[in-house]
Amino acid sequence: MRSSSNTFRLFVLLALALTYAMFGSTCLSLENHNALQVESIIDPNLAYDPHPPDGSIHHDLWVALSWSAGRHVASHDVYWGDNFEDVNNGTWNTFKGNQLYTFFVIGFPSFAYPDILVPGTTYYWRIDEVNDLHPDSPWKGNIWSLTIGPKEAYNPNPPGGAEYIDPNVTLSWTAGIAAFVHTVYFGDNFDDVNTVTEGPYQLNTTYTPGPLEFDKTYYWRVDEYDGFATYKGNVWSFRTKPSDPNLAHYPKPPDGAIHEDLWALLSWSPGRHATSHDVYISKNLDDMNNGTWETFWGNQSSTWIVIGFPDFAGRSTGLMVPGATIYWRIDEVNDLHPDSPWKGNVWSFSIPPYTAYNPVPSDGARFIEPDVMLSWDAGFRAKVHYVYFGESYSDVNDGMGGTYKGYVVDTIYTPGLLDLGKSYYWRVDEFDGVFTHKGPIWSFTTGN
């Protein structure tokens, strides 16, 4: 058995050496490549020309390290570990031995260090050149590093948070280690993309979602499958470029956002030729779209404005209140341009009401599963939620007949296994630390 194992190891070593000799450089012959490296190093007695290259991403769970020997070397001390300081100091657990040849295998069966490498980990290594007959020996080598790629998809293109992306973009990424199929999730809602669990497989690492809308944020995620397990990816985002570069774009808060305060800093990216900006703000969509005089807040050079905050200019009275939807528009102005002004898009954001809203299941829903979990969006600044649930509208409305189920901190409530084919009513009152705000009564009917 020992002879067979040694023969196998010798075969692998020869194969690795041959592979390195044939493919160690893609641009220069090995001889010329090494000559250039010798000329570039400070001390020719040091090991140099590491493979994998210093700082590289490695796409396997084992690695064959190799290097070019220093000028006077007779043997090589090898150091390896996942802690820079330990490798730099040569602590005992990082020393892997002294050897004659200029490559070292880690993480491969039948070799001295067969433990596979850990995805997402950065490893450090160092080669000290040794010659016991030379008075300057040993020569401490430079520290090189490599990072094992993660199991998850990474290196997205466009990068996360990118802007001004073409609506006809093709998405791409680097596959996780050993992944051979990929599931892509794509949409314009973060929560939907983050929570979805099923989708079609694909083999390639690109995805074209089709023509997208201008000036819109999209989210995407790639789950990797290696034949044994699925590795959920991070959610990345990008924003498409505006349809007209002369228009104000990229509003903050984003168009349609929920805003959790009674003041707001509105900002935007200016159009291409803008020298100033006409600002319109209102709670009335038609007035905002028509630019009536009461919606015009003035012309300014800055690309931001504060509303609802004391000591800032602006007509904020009665504007920033719970339950309100605020519409705003920026017209770009350049008095020297014949096409000025450029009328902007109407954007909006909403402040939550004091009461609970957006129930799940929706009010009046039918054919609901009897083990349903109820959820809702919290009212403005709500700290706790008082839940009422029962079969009688009036009892739930009055809080009678045992319908009060206590308070919860999270915005979910599970009533337990319900009867089939029956209607139920529920209500959530919100407590903001000072006042309790009675919520509307919602209903649903279970399926038969």
C-alpha cells in the first residue's frame, strides 16, 4: 500500500511539474519570464515569481504553489497559514518543512497537508531560501497571498450600487467554487428578490433581463449549486440611466419610497445642461404635474432642499404629516439654452399613517390557508402592536368576546389552525409610546 501511495504521489507531482512548465506563463516563455523577474527583484537571493500570483483569487479547494529559486539556494523552507503575522514571524504551525523542489501541494489527498482549503479565506505563504554553506543563509522571503473564492456567486457586473446602466444590460458574475448551475432572481423590489427560493437553473454566468425601464433601481441575486448544496447569493442592485440626460434624475428619497420621519432632505442628480433648478412640491398630484403657483418653491442652484425641518426655508406647514404622500418635481433651467426649461418627472414618497396598514392577507381575501400567518406594516413610530382577532366584526371592533390577543413587537401574528370555510376579522392598534391609534378592521375567509 505504501509503495502504491508513493507511486501515485510521484505521478501527481510529475503531472503538476509538467503542467507548470507548459503553462506557467501565457505571455512569455518560462526562461524569458524568469529572466525578467530576476531583473526586477531587489535581492536575487530571494524566491520570486510566485504561482498563483500574489493577491490572486484561486478557484479550487487545493493549490499547487510554485516559485523560482533564488541565486544561491540549495533548499527551501516553506511557510503557510491564514494569519499574516504568523507567517511573517514563522511560528511553528506555519512551518511546513524544508524541501529541494520548487513547488508545494496543499489540500490534495495523499499529500502531506491534505485538508481542503476553506472558501472565502485568504492564505499567506513565504519561501525562505536556504544554503547551509553560505554565510548569509537563510534568506527570508516575501509574503505572498491568495484568496480562495467563496461558494457564493461574486464579482457582479454591473457592480453593486452602480448607476447610469444601459437598460439593455447583460448581467454577469463569477461562479462560486465548484458551482455548475446557477439560479438568477431579478426584480425591482429588494424584499422579493431576497426572499424568493425557487427558480430555473442555468449553466452560463450571464443573464439578460430584457429591456428595462429608464431611471429605475433593479435588484438581482444568484444562487449557486455545486451538486450537494445551494448557496444563497447576496442581493446586488443597479440603477438604469435616465431616458433624457437633460432631466433631473436619481431622486432621494427614491421614487415611491416610504419615509419614516416628518422632515426630509430631498436631493437629485442634475440634468446635463442645468445651471439652476425650479423646485415644485405638493400633496396634490394634479397640481404638481401642472406646476400651479402654490406648488412652486423657487429656483435654486443647489441640488437639494430640506422640507419639514425648523429654520429651513419652505412652506412645510401641514405637508409632512403621517399618512401623507408628497409629490415633487425638479425642472432643469439654463437661460442660455434654447430648450430650457426641461420639465422633470413627478416623484413621490409617503409617510406611514399612525395606524397599521398593508395587511397580509389583503382585506376581504378568500380561500386563505387555515394555518395563515397575519402580517402588516407598522404605523408611524409604532413601538408595540395590540392584536384583536375573532369571528365577529362587532366583537373585534369593540375589543370584546375574548378577541384581544395581547401585544406583539414584531408585525406578525399567528392565530393558530382555523376552521375551513369561515370568515375571520382582525384589527391591530398601534402604540407609539404616547398614544394608541385604533386600526381598521380587516377580514378574510379560509378555503373549504
